[in-house]
Amino acid sequence: MATDQLVNTTGIAQHGASRLPSVDVDSFNIELKDDEGFLGDRASKGAFREILEEWRKPLRNSGEDPFGDEPSDKISKKALDAVLVGDNTEATAVVHSAIEDFAQELAYVTRRFLKTKAWAKTDCIVVGGGFRASRLGEIAIARAEIILKSEGFKVDLVPIRFDPDDAGLIGALHLAPSWIFEAYDSILAVDIGGTNIRCGIVETRWKKAPDLSKAAVFKSDLWRHADDEPSREAAVKRLVKMLEGLIEDAEAEGFKLAPFIGIACPGVIDADGSIEKGAQNLPGNWESSKFNLPASLVEAIPEIGEHDTAVVMHNDGVVQGLAEVPFMQHVDRWGVLTIGTGLGNARFTNRRKEGANGKDRDSTENGKKKGKDNNKND
């Protein structure tokens, strides 16, 4: 069945679509540069570790480094959070200094995004990614917001409400059409990253909250593929096995699992499910014209609960941001920045709400991909 026919008959969105049930995706995966390279590298979790290392050097040279011989990239976020409220004032000062410098970088990068045409008139920016899941991350986000407002930018920076790991799965609900929530109580979701692949059963809890604000991950399965260095084919095979296990778990728990799999994946996602670029950190060549992950999953799992399997894939930054849709109804235009290995980004415009669940029921969600345009900057 042709893509347009599929959209018109089932309401299933195209892969990488610019029009989704609740929002229009104005841009995603923008790659801004300055004289030092890609801007995203200045506000990544690796950038924070480099800043921390720079603040430790003067103390290390005098033999007074409060962190001893522990490499900066090996100190856990939990340990750094503990330092913030600990008794070692010197260690606390080092971490606060690193937070301040990182906040300045985050504010600089955010400022550059806000000056692009795609991000014009942005009212609020949600900050996700693993770095946000820490007290030091929350402080850095708050400090960056203060810096921007002191410069006259009327924009709020807020940490994503769901745990970032859960948000990457919960956001997949917003790729699905409205009829799924009326007939089923859960979906399968996949969040693919350069280090991990996470799959989960996501409960809609639609009867409690039609806007999906009460959605939750019932169970998830994590595979750190970077440790195994598998081939592309082996990675897909492992992913299928993970999904099959979750289908069995959902049946055993009595869930009405929808025949739908939502996928978050790095890169520019084409309408046919291929990846145009940005998948260089995934195992094997995922950008090959001969590879199509959604098609591979449908072939391996043709049915879920006696119904044909539908798969929708979108950029991982977009999907994580979509988890915040219920909490962004007070603004018109909003964005997401995900601080991880790199800096994921997307900008959204809320759509007019007609149904009880905040989705446009009349839409066929037949949005055209903006991938190429998304990488053109003013």
C-alpha cells in the first residue's frame, strides 16, 4: 500500500512527519556551527565534563583536587549532586564553577537557536536528555534561563517533567492516531541511541487523562549495544527479541496492547522510514538505502494481537519533546533541547484542539518531512 493511501485510510502519520496529531514540527535536528565547530558540542554532557576538568586542574597542580585521581568523565551525576550539598566547600565550589560555565554555554547555544527563522517567537524551551536528570543539570538550566532573560529574551527554560529515559518512550504516544487510545490501553515504544536501545510498554492511562499527561512506562528493557559492538543485522535481531518479550509480558499482564510501535531514532528521518543522515553512532550503516528499520520490524512482527502491525519512526529529539505536549498547552510555540552525547533539538507549534484528548481528529496527519529544510539556518 502506498504511503499516502496508508495515511488516508488509517490516520497513521508518515515517518518523520511535520504534522502530528497534537503539534506541527517546525524544525528538528538543526546543526548550527560557529568558528569552533558544531554548537551542539558546546552544550553536551561531554562538554560539561571538559569544563569540570578545567576547574580541577589548578587544584590538581597544587595537590588539592577534592576529587583525587578520579577522571572527570567517570564521576557520576549522583556523586556530583552529593557534593553540592556536602561539607567539602572546595569541592562544592568546583562543581558550582563548572555549572556556571556550562550554563553560559547553554545560554549561548540557546540564543543562537532563538535567532534562527525556525525558532522565531518560541515561548518556552523544554530541556531533556540525561544531563537534565540531576540536580546540577536543573541548576544549569535555571541559570541559563536567567542569563537569557537578563539579555531580553522572553523565553522560559524548564526541565522535562518525565524522567528523560521514560520521556523517550512516552513521547511515542503522540505519534499515534486518536483511535488507538479509544480501543487500546498501551503501545510498544523504542528509543534508539548511540549507546543504548531501550524498549518499553507504555500505558496510555487515557481514561484518567485524555491529554496523556498521566501516561507511564509500565516496563522497559535496556540493551547497551555499544558494549557489544554488534552488526546492524544483529542489532535489529536483538531489538525484535526485546519487543517480542514485551508483547508476551503485556499479554500476561492483561494489557490491550495496540498494534502500534513508535520509534525514536537519531538523525533526519525520511517519509519512507529511511534515515537520511545523523545515524553515524548506531551499529552498522543505518543510512544505507537498502536498510529500513520500520519495514524490518513489520516483517519480523507482522501482527500484534491479530491485527497488522503499524510502525511510525521520528527523530529522537522530537519524540522526547512530544512527551511534554500535555504540559505545553499554555503556549503556542515551544522547543526542546536534549543534552546528551550531542544536543538534540526540535521546535513545535501547538495545533488547534478539537477532540477531548487534545488531538485533531479530522487530520490525516499527512505531514511532509522537513528534514532538508530543517538544516538550513539563517
